[in-house]
Amino acid sequence: MFKFILCLIISFSFIHSSWAGVVIINPKNINPLDQISISKMFLGKTKTFANGSKCFPVDLKGKNPLAIAFRDALLKKSHSQLKAYWSKRIFTGKGKPPLQLISSEEVKQYVAQNIGAIGYIDESEVDQSVKVISTF
């Protein structure tokens, strides 16, 4: 039984480490973005793209493994650190967190339908409805 559980743990850690997340925007959005700009948008420190148009970051809800990978790689914050960060910003009136959706499919649809949206999904889910601007 111990060997079986150990195999499951190793399998899940391999699956998690093999994910390739990508940051996406609407294909009509021509604004260039680097990882620092993306991070600032998701932390509410930047509310517009370089051309002045409003940005609408969209996040995956809770402890989704892809959300954890995104927060670790680009935001450099854990789930609990991010909750504390947003609690403080909301309390001081400095902003509100990104819209949170349940699935990557919902994120992709939202980004595809909103020119100012920015989100992230698994690389395997990318199609012509969105444009990849970064990987993590």
C-alpha cells in the first residue's frame, strides 16, 4: 500500500511540474507586455495597457494548481499571501482583485470576448481565439 501511495504522489508531482501555463490576451489587443507589466496588472498596480486602454485581469479561483503556478512564477506570492495582499488593498480603498473564474475554459472565453482582458490558461488549451504573450 505504501508503494502505491508513493507512486501516486510521484505521478501527481510529475503531472504538476509538466504543466506549461501561458498568459493570454485578446488577439485584437496589440499592446506589448513583459512579465513585470503582467504582474502589476494582476496585483492592481497598473489598470491600463501602454496605449491607455483599460485592462481586465481574470484569475483562476482558489487553489487551482495552474493558479498556484501562476502566482508563484509571476506574482511571487502564495495563495494566502495574495489573500492578505488583497484584503489590505480593499480595506484601504486601493483596488479590488481580478475577476475569478472556475475553469481555464471560462478564462479563455472571457479573454476571447473582451479586448482588454488578460488571463492565463494551460498551454494545451490555446487556440486561435486568444493570443499568447508569456509563458510560466
